[in-house]
Amino acid sequence: MPLVNVYDIEFKKVSEIELDEAVFGADVNEALLHEVVRMQMASRRSGTASTKERSDVQGSSRKLWRQKGTGRARVGNVRSPIWRKGGVVFGPHPRDYSFKMPKKMRRSALRSALSLKIREEKVLVLNDFPLDEIKTKKFQAVVERLGLKTALFVLDQANVVLEKSSRNIPEIKMIRSEGLNVYDILKYQHLVLLEPSVKKIEGALLS
């Protein structure tokens, strides 16, 4: 089982914790990680792009000039796509880009992402993160002390003080264990786990 150190916010080692091999020591499936990230990004697309076809734009349906005898190219009405302000050919229409993957595949991808971070030694476990008031400056000081540039913090439960203290720092994201996802794990350089959240993550991915 992977054995990692547990630190306090002063970046002093206080203990060690054994991580479950099935969750934090799994094989890294890069193809599966790619598919799950693609699924997450697709579900975020608004899909609201829309264009008007020739039947949707305003304009007369009268044929502009007779078919033959003028020496000019044959033409239809002013709503034709070849005219300015005419309709658009094969333009985008509102659609849903999202697609779903089986739960087993999503869980396997999460295990792969967590294992990848362990392999890269980018996982930091904190025993606690006590903060007596909502203060971005104090939170930033702890982040700098821990040597973090971009990091994803995983909480075991709601913590308004931490969540509000960190929300103005663009390189830091705070989520709860139930919202852990592959895209965020891979996006941020470090993964910071509060010690109580470790068991929650293992329980969710082994159930």
C-alpha cells in the first residue's frame, strides 16, 4: 500500500497514512482518462450556436429575374445563401453535446487519476486546515508555506471559511470529496487531501 506523510499547515510532518492500493495504486489507463475528460468537457458545452436557414430569414419569395434570356446566371429569391442577408447553408443549430459513460468506467478513471498523482508525488495530505476567519491573505500564506502553485483541495465536508477564503485565488480550487472528478485532478499540479477525506474517497471508489 502507498504510504504518504501527513502534514500540518506549518508543513511539519505529524504522522503517516496508508492509502488503499486499489484506489491510489491502480494502473494508469491514459486512454480512459482521455475519454472521461472528453465527456466532462462535452457536457460543459452550451450548444446554443444557431443560424437561420433560407426559410427563416425575411425576404420575398419572388424570383428576381426570369430563368433565361437575360445573359445572367439563373437565380432564385433574395433569401438564397449566395445573397447578402440570405440564409446560411449547413449552419449550426442548438444541440446537446453531452454523452454518458458507464459508472464503472468513470470510477476506474478516477482511480487512474489518483494513482497518477501518487506516482508523480503530487499528493499532499493535511491532518487539518484550521482557519479562524474568512481571510484570503491568511489562506494564501499557508499555500505559499506548503510550496503550492496550482492545487486542488479536497474537503471531507462543507467548510465555509476555507471555501470563501480560497475563491479569489485563481490557481486554487476547493471541492468536497463527493465532487472529485478526473478533469480537476489532472488540471491542477498538486492534489491536497484533508486526512478525513481520504477514507471518504476510498469508500466511494471501492463500494
